[in-house]
Amino acid sequence: MDAAKKALEVKRKRELENSQSAEHPGDSAFAMLENSVRENEDLARKKREREKIRIEFIAIARELSELQEGLPFCGIDADSYLKLKADDEDFPGFVTPIDELIARFEKEGMKVVFGTDPLGSNVFISPFEMADNEYDGIKPEQLRIDENMDERLKKLIFLHKAFPRQN
């Protein structure tokens, strides 16, 4: 009789465990809590990494924006050129045609400028002699990386690509 009672107890215990695992497959309440804590730690770590990139990006952009002479133009990435050319056709009159910008870049050199919210890491590359009230330019990541390019500008491009945001 004791063996039958024990077998029934074991059966009920298994049924209870199975019903709990059916509610949360493969996870006990403690494991779910551990996963939640781990996910929150991952999110906090990613947020810190993102903030570190943003701060470095802004510092380099500020340094480059204070240069008193234009940076040599290194060209535009081929894929970016095609997209910018398509924008010229899709939005005539709203943007300066990319070929005009390129001609100015080649003649004047480039400068790094902040958009309306510098703390938001809104940074553009504009022709050096472009007036402050003109808002034509390209994103740093649209430049072609050249081995002779200023190392700070290279770093700015890489950080711009690494900084996940909507542009």
C-alpha cells in the first residue's frame, strides 16, 4: 500500500511540474526572473556603449568643425552617390544637386557642421565656404574613405556608422 501511495505522490508531483512547465516552457519562475535581470543588464550595457560612442562622435565632430581650413575632398561612396543622385531626381529644387555639391567640395574643400541639435549628434559634411544659413551637405558615412584622409575624419565616419540611429 505504501508503494502505491508513493507512486501516486510521484505521479502528482510530475503532473504539477509538467503543468508549471506548460505555463512557462523550460523556465521556472526563478529562471524567468534571472532572464529578465540579464536582459535589463544587457540593455543598460548597450545604452552605456551607445552613449560612449555618441560622446566620442560629438567630441571629434566639434574638433573638426573648429578647423580654420577645409579638409581635402576624398570623394563620395559609390552607393551613396547613386542614392543622392536619385534624391536629386525625386526632390528637384529641395536639395542642391549632388554634382553641384561635389564641384564645390573639390574647389573649396570640406567642413564638418552641426545640425540644429548638436547634442543629438546631427553632423553633416558641407563645402567649406558654405554659409551658415545654408543647410546642404552629406552625412559623414556617405564619404569615400581614403587612406590619405584625416584620421579624425575617418574615425568620425566609422563612429557615424556604428552609432545606431535613424538618419
